[in-house]
Amino acid sequence: MCQMLLSINPQYVASIIKGSKLYEYRKSRCRSDVDKIIIYATAPQKQVVGEAEIEEILEDDPLTVWDMTKDHSGITYQFFQEYYRGKEKAVAYHLKNLIVYDKPKTLADIGVSCAPQSFRYVPVAAEA
């Protein structure tokens, strides 16, 4: 059991909270023991706003991943294409059991000193 902190643009965090974005896309896959994502809304918000469990991790060529996730992607196909331009592999984390914190946390609250460029592993014991 492991969790990772993901830096996500506040626009997409809002879509996750609304439920229109059930997949979080990345260019590389995390370790196989990660089962929870801690959601960090990047600037200008700069807060840890919630967490979600990983239902499954999809990993395939970009077009196949898009076909499997497009109905709940929370992004446009144009954005998706641009993000994966020149890439042979796409990764999509299927989110479930979203918990939005009543009071957002700071990175220090979860034992992290700076925001990750993409993601970083966070010990479960560090969660406040």
C-alpha cells in the first residue's frame, strides 16, 4: 500500500471534484503498489485538496487509452493529443472514492517540503 502526491492544474481538480473527470493522465506509470492519489492543486491555489483511490491503471498507446476513457476524461481530445504528441504510451489512472477535504491542507501538513513537478511517493504514515 502506497500513495502518491500528484500536482494537478486547478482547472482539472475542479473537474475531478465535479465528477466529470474520472481519469488522470500521465506520461509515465507509478509503482504497482500505489493505491491512492493525494491531489495537489497547483498555482495559484497551491493546496492539497483531497484524495482518491486508484480503481485501475490503464496503460497502452494513446489512441487506445483515449477510446477507453474519453467519456470521463474531463479534457478535450485536442488537449489529449497535444499532451501525448510523439509518445507511444499513455497512462490513465481511473479514480474512485474521491474525498474532498473540508479544509485544504498544506504540503507541510502531509510531510512534503515542495510540490512535485509531476508526482512523488508519499508514505501512508505522512498523511494527516
